[in-house]
Amino acid sequence: ETGVTQTPRHLVMGMTNKKSLKCEQHLGHNAMYWYKQSAKKPLELMFVYSLEERVENNSVPSRFSPECPNSSHLFLHLHTLQPEDSALYLCASSQVSWGSSYEQYFGPGTRLTVT
Amino acid sequence: GQQVMQIPQYQHVQEGEDFTTYCNSSTTLSNIQWYKQRPGGHPVFLIQLVKSGEVKKQKRLTFQFGEAKKNSSLHITATQTTDVGTYFCAQIQGAQKLVFGQGTRLTINP
């Protein structure tokens, strides 16, 4: 256990469904991240919530929508996904300060299949 | 954005053989992190290198940061079956963004 939990662990959804992925960290960190890991690409950073601001990868489609209600919880809202969105979605957290960055702790991931 | 290139993509060794994976960048890196992901698992932090020419060891693992801070390597001496997995280097961009290399997948013949 790394102190980062994700639910659900597996999700199968149709292209017209709306679902949400949840992440929770118990490490007291101030930054949380969403990554996408697919078979043919390296780990791809999707969104960062850090130091009270959100940073996003401009290549992420708008059908992915993050939400971070507080420093311990992170959501990824999914709607009208495409089959190519099938992947492992990993949440991570870390402690950051201006000018410094520390290791990231990853959750177990949600294996998403879009049919 | 800046990318780190990692080679090789795959490596298969006999148990007891050594293994090395390399990370290369065309630009100077402020620092670099290494992660290991076991099959079916999630990335786990191994180490962070910051200083030019830095060498750090963790038991059978040796991590190096190049003098010009443009490359890094991870060397495993006398591999064991527990070393199986994918090893990623990651480049830190700013305080918030971690850009991962493609990873080297290590498989071991016992």
C-alpha cells in the first residue's frame, strides 16, 4: 500500500456512458495527478492539481474532466469516451514546494475498457 | 515539450546476468527520477538524482547521472527474478510535471 487508493479498480463502459474515477491520498501531500498508461505509449500526464492551481496537458480531450475538491481527493469524470481511451488510469500524489519536487506515489490504477 | 529517450525498450536476460537501461536527453536535466513498475502493478519510486556525475547505490542497483546532466543509467548487478518489471526514468519539468521515458521492460529467465 502506498497511501493512494483508487476506485474502481476495473471499469467497463459504453461510449455513451458517464462515469467517474476516484482517487484518495492519505499522505498529507499537496499535489495530485492523473496519468494515462496505454500499451503503446509511455505514461502520459493528463492533469495536475498543485499549489492551489490546475495544470493540464493540452492534448487531453475535453471528454475527460478532472475535479479536485480538496488536497486529498481527486476525481476524473468521463463522458462519451472512445475505444482508444481504454487504458490504465493512474492517480499519484506528491509534496511540492516552489522550486522543489519530490517523488510521486502512485495508486493501483483503474483499468478502463470502453466498448 | 522536452522528452527523455530510454533504451533499450526490452531486455531479456538470464538470472544472474547484469542489466542496464539508459536515459538520454538533448537538453540539460535539472534532475531525474527512476521508477519501477512490476507486471500488473503501478510505478514505484526508486531514486532521484540531482548532482552532475552523481552515483547512488541501492543494494544491487546503481544509478548514475551524467557529468553534463543529459543522461542517466540504471545498472542491476546479478539480476534476480524479483527484478522483473519495467523501469522508467522521469524528467522533472518545473515543480509539478513529471515526463516519463518509454520504459525498459526487463524479463528474466530463471
